[in-house]
Amino acid sequence: MITTVNAQQRSGSSPMAQSPRSPSSQAPYLTVSVSDPAKMGNGVQAYISYKVITKTNLPEYDGPEKIVIRRYSDFVWLRDRLFEKYKGVFIPPLPEKSTVEKFRFSAEFIEMRRQALDVFVNRIASHHELRQSDDLRTFLQVDEQTMERARSMEIGIFKKKPADFMQIFKDVQSKVSDVVLGKEKPVDESNPEYEKLKNYIFQLEDHLAEAQKHAYRLVKRHRELGQSLSEFGKAVKLLGDCEGNALGKAFSELGAKSEILSIKLQREAQHLLMNFEEPLKDYVRAVQSIKATIAERANAFRHHCELAETIKFKEIDMNKLRLTRSDKLAEAEREYEELKADGAEATRKFERIVKLMNEEIVRFQEQKTVDLGVAFHEFAKGQAELAKGISEAWRSLLPKLENCSS
């Protein structure tokens, strides 16, 4: 078993009794970290590069440690390659690409993206199938020039923009409308358990998106309250400077406490953003990735059914040719055998997707329980500590303010 270690709790790694970096550790390990974001270039050509550090004792890797420089489009390349090759596997999601110039290079956005990219690559490295990918090894080991050439050689789905990635699922949704309108014969799995799973995924996406929206509002509220307290504190301190008695001193202390609490609120807002809102947003993206896999399963099932139908029609044609002793029979039999081979392959692909999805949904549920449990624990702990700090700060001022009022 390969062990992966990730600095982020929600990446899916588990603690070990002994660090895999220790020379005495003999267990196979693969650790990856994304760090040191740096702005490269200027103007519209500017982008952020990241240092990707891999440490491993796996024989298929070139040495125990490798450091490479990667940009966002390299991570997109890896995601797209895995999506194309590993049908049925829930490919970890990537953070969105900001198109707003003033946010794209802000320190907060860069750090959120770095953290999300770290989670992304560690989820791949910890996945029992994806971590064996040749594309992962390419991503983690080759130099920047080789990586750039690999990106430029892509064809087909790999040429699609990240915004077009979910179009596959939208195409499947449009098929439903065609069926309702009578434009197309319905081709869908009659599997109650699978229907239940799809309904669960759709509902989960809605509920997660709603929770993430309100988490964003909480972050915004903390920031606005922190800013208001800061401005209030400055105003009250100036008011205190006008007074030379005990009231002036009390006002000055009230202003100082307000400014201290303002800093606490700003820090808690940042904590909420990184450890509560971002994990929720990440799981919204994860559910969208699952929907893309559902769309691939629907395509595979449709292809399997279409081939089965074509084979039936071909059998009817062959029987007609046999009755008429047509000289086209030999060619028809050859085409029939080819269709049967294609049909068998389509069936195998569909059954493999079903098998992988059944395994993946179990893994997803287990990891979701852990990750969201950590996120909500961080939220509750942060709110409790903030409330305690605010309460203690205001309570310490009450005696002095009471003395002034009496």
C-alpha cells in the first residue's frame, strides 16, 4: 500500500506512526506539496507559477525527491488526461480560473488557489488507481519545457477550455428534453438504486451550494463588522483625547478594545474563508465532477444499447441474405463479427464504469464525512473562541464604564 501525506486535513491522508520521510521507513510512500506561488510575466501574459515538490521511494520515479515548476494550465492538463483515461473514477476537481484582473493576482486568491491545487494533486496521489497514472508521473517529474510540449500536443477533449468541461453533462441533460418531446427514443438505465444515487447527487449539489453561499455571507459579515469596529475604535479614541478625566480614559480604552476586536474579527473572517467556505466550495466542485462521470456512464450505456440494437438489425439482414443466397452474405458476416466485437467491448467498458462508480461513491461518502466534519468543527471552534474573546474584552471594560456612569 502506498502512503500519501498532505498538509491539508481535507486531502484524504491519514496520520502515520512514523514519518515516511524517515530513512528508516520501508513502506512505499508518495508525498506531494504545492508551494511558493510566484507571479511570472506582465500584462495579459502574466500568470502564477507554483513549486511542486515530490518525495517518494517508489521505483517508477526518478529519485527520492523532485522539484518542478508548474502553472495552472499544467494542472488542467493533468485533470483532463485523467478524466479521459479513467472513466468511472471521480476525478478530483480544480479551483476555478479567475478572469477578473484585480482578483487574479491578489494575495488571498493566490493562497486559496495554492491550497486547492495542493488538495487536488494529493487526492490524485492518494487514489489507488489515479496514483499509478503515467500522466501523474509526467506532471510530477518532467521539466517545464517538456510539460509545455505535452500540453501543446493535446487533441480532442484536451483542447476544450475548463469552462467547457461540464458541457458533456449538459449534452446528456438535453437528451432528456428530447425524450420528453418525443424527438428521441429514451435510452436510460432502469436501475432504482442508480436513480436514487443520481437524485442524491443533484440534491447534494443544491444543499452544498446553498451552505457555501451563506458561508460566504458569514465571511463578509465578519469582515464588515471588523472594519466597522476599527473605525469606531479610532473615533472613540479621538473622543477620549478630548476628555482629560476618567471618562476620557474609559473612552480611550474602549477605542483600543474595539481596534483589538477588529483584528480578531478580521482573522476569524480569514479563518472562515480558508477552513469553512473553501472546503464547502471544493465539495460543490467535487459533486460537479461526479455529475461529469454520471454523464460518461450515460454515454457508455447509450453506446452499449445502440450497438446491441445494430447487431439485432444486422442479424435480420443476414437472415434475409441467406434466404436469397446473396453474394453479399460473406461481407455481411464479416461486418456482423466486427459489430459483435465492438458490442462486447462497449459492454465491458460500461460494466467497468459501473463497478468503478460503485467503489467511488463509497470512497466519496467516507471522505466527505471526514472533510466536512473537519470544516464544521473548525467553524464551531472559531466562532466559540471569537465569542469568548469578544465577551472577555467587553466585560473587562464594564467596571470602568460603570464608575463613569455613577
